[in-house]
Amino acid sequence: MSGRPDSDLPPDTQTVQDLREDLAEADDRDLREDLAEADDKDPRDDGLLEEQARRARWAAAGTGVVLALAGTAAALLRASGTAPALVPVAYACGAAVCALAAVLGARGRTRRALWAAVAGVMIMALGDQFD
């Protein structure tokens, strides 16, 4: 007794070829449904896209402003304490990058604003590691 299970497959098991055919049929069906939905779109939905873009700009600008204010406050608090000089400098640099993110977000460069906000927070986190 080696403890190995039977290597024979039950008769109702699908072959690899059957599974591939089923997968191809499912992909074709999904593609046809997506194309049908795309054809049903109303050209007047551009107003919805404009509204979403406006909200994205406001969110990016607001996030940049909040993070810049938080970084500035942290830099001022750390500068008045006994922390090494590199810590408030890192917070101030991170706050400046977040302020740049706010400007980019206000101008509609939301993707770049997101990356700038992430970079600014990472700079501030790096400054926190120096403490």
C-alpha cells in the first residue's frame, strides 16, 4: 500500500480540449455583450464624463491641499522640537510636492497629481524614519 489515489479519471470529467472550447465560447459571449452595450450608449453621456472629470479635479486639488497643510504643520512642529534638522526639511519638501499635486489637480492633470501626492507622502514618511 503506497497510499496513492487512483490515477484514472472518472468518466464524467471533461478533457482539456472541452475546457478550452467552453472558455472560448464564454469569452466570445462576453465580448458580444460588451460590444452591444457600447453601441447602446447615448452620445449625450458626455455630460456625465465632464462631471466625473470635474469631480476628479476637485478631489486631486483638495487632497493635495490637505496633504500640503498637514506636511507644513508637521514640519513646523518638528522644527520646534528636538528632532534632527533633516526631519522638518523632509516634511517641508513633501509638503511642497503635495502643493504641486494640488496645482496639477486644479489644472486637470489628475493622474500626475495622484503620483505627485503619493511621492509627497512618501517623502514625508521618509522624513519620519529619520527621527
